[in-house]
Amino acid sequence: MEQLYKRPKCIQPMQSGYCPGCLHSLATRITAEVVEELEQQNNCILVLPVGCSTMGLLYWKIDMVGSAHGRAPAVATGVKRCSKNSLVFTYQGDGDLAAIGLAEILSAANRGENYTVLFANNSIYGMTGGQMAPTTLEGQKSTTTQKGRDPLTTGYPMRMCELIATLDAPKYVARFSLHDPANVRKAKAGIKKAFETQLAGGGFTFVELMINCPTNWGLTPLDSLTYMVENTIPVFPLGVYKDVEV
Amino acid sequence: MGKILMKGCEAIAEAAVLGGCRFYAGYPITPQNELPEYMSVRLPEVGGDFVQGESEVASINMVYGAATVGTRAMTSSSSPGIALKSEGISYLSGANLPALIVNVSRGGPGLGTIQPAQSDYLQATKAMGHGGFRMIVFAPYSLQEAVDLTYNAFDYAERDRNPVLILIDGALGSIKELVELPPMKELPTEQAKWQLGNPTGEKRVARMLTSIYPEAGLETLNRTKGEMAVAWGENDVMVEEFLLDDAEYVVVAYGIAARVAKEAITGLREKGVKIGMIRPITLFPFPKGSFRKLDYGKVKAFIDIEMTVPAQMRDDIALEVLDRAPIYEYGRSGGVLLDDDGVLEAIEKVLEGEA
Amino acid sequence: MNEVKVNDKLCKGCGYCVHYCPKKILELGKVRSSKGHFYPAVTDQEACIACLMCATICPEGAIEVAKGE
């Protein structure tokens, strides 16, 4: 028998701390697969900020540093500049990256720091119980927009790939979705490209992963995937926003 | 190497580099801009790295990142900027990470003034951030002392795996004095067991640095840090006891205030007044022993002189003196500097019983 | 014969594999794991084409697939 799929070894041999059907788990799993395919499990440093992403601290089996809310790009700047041969990446949610950490992500991207940012976007604050994020859709309900997000008072969904792609320094900026197997494969290839670019000394790479939050969206896992296809992905178009040869 | 003339901020920057600093991140704020400016030129010369962060918050977190891989990292700022860094400093302590923080303080509260003041004593010694952690606080009063303390600051930080603070005011940061610089420090070549990164690529258990803990782990950390602070009080106190042997009047002052007070005390001694000074060099741990060994049958009064109003060190003095002698205070603040005449007059008032 | 194996200690019963299996040989709701989740039973091992849809979408990496001789 030829083993076609085996679970990566650089995550713990146990369930993740995420809710059933949460694509944070899947994002972590495919990132772990890429780390192993590139044989970087003994050479990487993961910077985890605050949010559901923090649960990675209990799940990964690689060198990790837990940072303050939104500050992972600043922490990763210090890590990578002082450990230039390590594969350094952050894994941040949308509240963390697009709200409190906006200055840090844009500034790190603008400096062209040679590390990778993985950005998991589920258009809500998960860990704190479902509040509005900068990425929350117009009309989407959250615990702080109980009648649905009203753009007149709370603005519109913020698109990070599009913002970052306007900067000169970033080398690879792309958005993928994890809602079906075909897109999972594309996302994995995107993460791999970003890591390879970094390892070649290329510069700043940014991969956004559209994910779900069944618990705080109030949907079953399967219904949350349908919601992604019908609602979130049209607002956050998938694709490669910047790809500079290095 | 002979003595050279250097500006306070630059002398501290050079001493940090000689003491092993290889990473600096900071954000412009007066009156300490000469420090990052110096670092931006100097660090690349020694294979280090300088980053001008997008904010104080980002800068302290860059230092946090650099510290995780074992690089001697520092930041500097001035009062409101240090307040912005306070969360990151708490994270450093919580994650057991060494780092050097320099506060070239100015008048406060709020935006305050860019002129010098000593208004950050309470912040530095009691609550540099949330969560009740403590740190060693050095308060030099001359540039040579600033150089010597900075040079060794990383050794304390790494011994304790805890940030260390150097607190000077804008005046000391801006003056020029002759300093003798020490030689470049030899750095440890072996990676410590806690440091992240795997330069040799060996197979080993993954390492994690974070300030989030399960309840029992956090309580253990807090106990350990508490015991560490007690040990500082036993081993690491630095103080200058100036003309205390027969003193009837004891001035307590640190940093720039101690410089001014020393002039006044020297003058009064020439007139036969039995006056001396306790000058804390470590503000935390506070030099309690210097107060405990005084002969309270002889001491008539204490005069707490600080370049801030109201005095902030007074509570620490009172805890040691108790009611055994009155404590008077004199200070200027808001960027108004202490001067010789004002300090002398304030001391003379106490001598004459008019205070 | 190809083999699809669901690890009940990892599965949380989200049902993604059931949904995306082109041969519809995974079924939820029959067996409960030690953690309390219903996890998919393989109803027709012989029909498995080892396409890896299930393993690719499984958030937990709970599904291993092997290709037969």
C-alpha cells in the first residue's frame, strides 16, 4: 500500500483547540505540511499574536513566540533581522491584523521585511465571542452589530491584500480560500511560494486565507462554507495581487 | 583608551554597543533622538541592526522579537514614549526575556514638556507596566556612571531574563562630559537553552517563549519573579553614601538632582554644617540599608530633593525612616530645572527650622 | 483496494469529508468517538478512488488515505 496522505508531524498528534469545522485548523494543517515539504521544521520560528491564532501555541511543535495583540509583524521584524537564516512567519487573524495591528502590518510590508505573514480572515473576532472586525461584511451580524454592520457608522469591509499590494516593497501578495479541496490545494501552493520566496531572501510575502467561524456566525460547519461562497468571497476576491520575480 | 568628550545619549548608545547591544528599535521623541541617530550609524558597523519603528509600541515589540533569538536588544524613549512601551515591557518580563530600556525623561504628565524632569520615578520603580512585575532601575548621575551602568546592563538582564531600565533625565542626556569607554565585550557564542532559532539545524524539542501561561504556571512565574526582586535587594543595590558618618542632615537625591545637591552640600560642609547625602544609584532595588544604618539619635532631618513636584521618592524614604526624623522635600518640575541657589536656600530653610 | 481511514481521536465530526467525497462512501451519524463527536464511517471501502478530497478538506488531518496495489 502506498500512503497518499499522512498527517504532518510538526503539529501535535491530537485535536487542535479550534471548534469543529473551523478552518483555522485546516490553515494550520496545510501550513505544517508546507513546512515539512520544505524540510524547515527544525529551522522555523512562528510568531503568534492574540486571538484564536494563539491556540497555535498548544498545537504546533516548532519554535514559537507568543506576542502582543496585533504586534506580530513588529516581533517578527526583530526575530528575522537577528536570525536571518530562519524561516519566520506570523499567523494572524483579521481583528489582530486589520484593526489593532494595522500600523505594524503596513509598516513591516512597506519595509519589505523578509518574512511571511499568513492572514486568516473570517470577518469576525472569534476568541472574544463574535464582535465586529474591520473585515465584517455589510449587514453581517455580530455581537457589536446586532442588526447587521451599518457602513454609515462602522465603515466597510477592509481589504488587506489590495491595500498591501499598493506598496512597492512586498514581493508576493495573494488571497486564497479554504472552503473546498481545490481551493485548499491552491492555498497550499501559495503558502509554499511565499515561504520559498522568503528562503531565497526575496522579501515580504503576504498570504491571506479566507476561513470561516461557524460558532460566531451561528451556522453549522457546512452552512458556513456555503456562506463563504455566497457572501464573503464575493467581497474578498481570490487571486494573486502581486507577484514580483525575485 | 583615553577620555573622550561625548554627549549623554551618545555615550549611552556607545556603551550599549560595547556591552553587546546588536539590535536597536525606537521611535523619535525629544530629548533622546541622539540615541537612535547614533545607533543608526553605529550598529551596522558592528554587524548589528537598527530599525526606526513605526511607533513606540512597534519598537518595543521588535526588541521583544530580537530578544527571543538571544540578541542583546535595546530601545530608548522619553516619558510618554516609555508609557507607550509599557505593555511591551510587561510582555518582556512575562516571557522571561532580557532587554535594555533607556528612559531619557521629560516633564509630565501628558504631553508635558520636552524639557528635563524626574517625573517618572513612580512609573519606573513601582509599575512600569501591568501585572506587577519589577525591574532593576539604574539612575546614573554622571556620564561616566551612565557608561559604566549601561555597559553591564545586559549582564543583569540576561542573568535574570528580565528587562533592565536606565533612567536619566533630558539634562543628563544632553550634556557633554569626558568619559572613558570600556573595551568591546566578548559575547557568549553558545546559544542558551531557552533561545529560539536553530542555527545548527540539529533535531531538538521545539521551544516556546510567551507570556501566556496556565494558571498554576503563571502563579509560579510570579512567585519566582517576586523572589528575584527580593534577591536584588540583597545583592544588587548600588548607592553612594556621601559624607554620612557624622551627618545631622541627610539629603536624598538621585540623578541630576544629586549633582545639584552635591554642590550645595559641599558648600555647607565648608561652613561646618554636618550634612551628607544618600544617592540611590539603583532606584529599584532601593538602598534601604543606607537608611537602616543611620544613627537616628543624631539625624535631625531628611531633605528629599527631586526635579519633580510633588516628590515621588518620598514614600520609599518614609518607609525606612518611619517617624524617627522629619522628611522635607524640595523640587522643581514641568521642565523648570533645579538650580544651585534654589537647592541651597531650601536646605538652609531646613537648617534654620523654617521649612 | 484503496483504504480510507478516519482517526476518531482527531475527528470533530464537521462533515466536510462526507460533503466532498465524490463517491459518497463516508457517512456521519452512526458512530460516536471517545470525545463525543459523531465521526464518519466508511460505508464502501472498495468504492474509494483515493482522490484525497476527504484528506485535503479535513481540518484536523484525521483522515489517512492509502492507494492499493
